[in-house]
Amino acid sequence: MARQKISKRTVDALTWRPPGPPQQFLWDTSLLGFGIYVLASGQKTYVCQFRRDGRSQRVKIGPHGPLTPEQARAEAARVLGRVAHGEDPAAEKRERRAALTVNAIADEWLAEHIEPLRKLNTISEYRRIVDIHIRPRLGRDIMRDLKRADLAALRAELRETPTMANKALAVFGSLWAYAAKTGHVDADANPVRGVERYREQARERFLTVEELARIGEALRLAETEGLPWAIDEKKPGAKHAPRESNRRRILDPFAVAAIRLLILTGARLREILHAQWSQVDLQRGVIFLPDSKSGKKPIYLSAGAQAVLVRLPRIENNPHIIVGGKDGAPRADLKKPWAAVCAAAGLEGVRLHDLRHSFASFGAGASLGLPIIGKLLGHSQPQTTARYAHLDQEPLRRAVDAIGATISAAMDGKASGDVVPLKKPRGNAK
């Protein structure tokens, strides 16, 4: 347990050191019971700890920044004085916390639970769902007063986007679980329980060989002649636009390379966009990602994927393979170039993530085995790869069809059955 005089200098120097618990404390040497903890996110919070009725209790004083060490120490001294006179600041704080709004508890949950423990993409997604869907509808309500009807109403308002409705309920359920652990609410009173989720339609799309050929041709045009683009002829400036035969646009070579890599590796979008040259080992044909959705992950490169990388230029002062518009940054997304490629290829409703499904489907169709496919995709759970099990049976179906056709033709007395007559055995056999 670290002890030192808490001052601006010591607090500024305080950092979270891995490996270690989520909260790492520094206790003051001048006021017993006064301390501060730091999270992995860098957030620092002053606390006061004391014993009452033989039990150790701790109350938060407030975050560093809005509070100086001197102000926090003065508040800690006041709390300790109340304890000495028989009062129970922890009980009063629990009562105040129980009456907090959803907004207040969500702020604490995001800062102290989600940001220190989750990956960046998850943090961003949780914050987006809270800010766009939960705060506008429930943010000002007292958390402990919410009922199942309130969550059912939230679900109903999002009925047009059933997947997002289900995500919002799941995020609120996680928020309630945190609030229960920290004493804000009763765990058994979780209003999400009993609110039925919408049925979600599976969105998996597997590209055919012919569709991949059309995408390949569109990518070749995007790199050379350019892809056609359309304009609204009704707009006032339409008459000044180039003739239709001249309306072509060559796509950013980094965007085209990213699409090719997604097709050839089965990697996730952010894995390709955020990959850096320092992670590439062309000799072994691997991109070693230090972190991904499933932790450390190698992306195995086929000869085609390696050829894409070899052709790409390296931009000075930018470590990323897929370079973006800002100095030193990767490309943010592929929405516009992918839409242009799909339009040129005559494909509708195909998402970039469907390229990952298609990569897996070709592997399953070639009977490579689900464990191998799971490793290539970076699945941490075998159940995730099991969705492709039906594709793994395609060669068996073709085989049984061929065998069945031969047997059926033979049984029907057709020559196409290729039946070979049995030779009469020699000797005394009859």
C-alpha cells in the first residue's frame, strides 16, 4: 500500500501501473484515511476511508481536477470529524446515490467501469448507444424508480431498428448491473428482465464466384479507367457537368487495396484499416496485430494479399498501411469507395463485412475444416465459426449426389450407371 504526502506534485506523478487492480491507491501520510486512486484511463478520484461499528467503509470525495488536493483533504477531515461524532456519512452517501438519475450513473459507469476495462471500439459503441438512445428517453429519470414499462417503451420507440433496440436493452442491462454492484439500485429489480427482445433477421451474405469476378473487374476499372458516376439531371448545375462518357472517377489506391485485402484475408474492417507496416512480416506472410476484437491476432497473407502489399507505397511519417487524409492517420472508413464498387459490379445490399463471411464460406466449401477457418478469422470461440458448418457439407452433398445418380441409373437399367459386372469366381464356388 503506497503512502506519501498527497500534493499536486505527487498526484500529477501518480499513474496506473500494470499489472494490477483496476483501482490503485495512494494514501496520505498527513491525514489518516485520506487517499486517492487512479484508473487505467488516468482518471484520479479522492476518497476517505474510516472504520465504523467495527467495519471499514469508504466514501468518494470527488475527482482530481475540479478538486485540488487541499480542498479534498479539507473535505476528508470534515467527513472524519462527523464519523468521530457518531454520524454515518457512508449511509447518507448511499441514500444520495440511490436517488441519482440515469445520466449521473451512466457518467460514472462509463468513466470507472467501461473505459478502464473495455476495448476502444466497445467504449465508442457503448457511449454512442447511451448518448443517442438511452439519455434522451431515460436520462433524467431516477434510476431506482424505473419500471419494466419504461424499458418496454424504449424498445417500442426503436421498433424500426430491432437490432439497435436489442443492443440498447443489453447496454442498459449492463448499466443496471454496475449500479447494483455500487449500491445505487437493487439487482433483483432490474427492469430489463422480462422485456422481450425483437427477433433479428440473419444478415449473412455469401458472394458467389461470379459476383467476386464482377467485384474484381470493378476494382480493376477503379484503378485504371475509373468508375462511372451519376448526377441528378434535375439540379441547376447539372448542365455544366461533364458528358456522361467522361464521368469517371479513379478511386484512391489505398481504398482499393483495403477492399482487396478484406476479400483475400477475411479480416475485420478495422483490423485492415488500423494495421501498420511495422506489424507486417512478408517473409512469413503474416500481419501480427498486437490487439484486435479477440486479442493478439495474426492475419495470414496469401500470395495475392502479399502482392497487394508489395504494390502499395509507404508514406513518410505515416505508419499505417492504409493511409488516410490526415497526416499520420489511417483511412477512417470505406463507405464511399465500396458503394461505388458495388454499383459498378451491379451488387445490392452487400456489406463490407459480407466479404469476411464469403472468405469463410469458400474455406468451408473446400472442406478446410471449421477449426482452421476459425483460426484464420481470429474467432476466440468455436461456436462463432459453427455458423459455417452447413457450408462444410457441400462437398459431401456433391459426392452423395454423384454416387446416388450412379446407383439410381444402375437400378433403372441405364448404361450411364457405369455398372461393372462381377466376374464368376473360380474354383468350386457356385
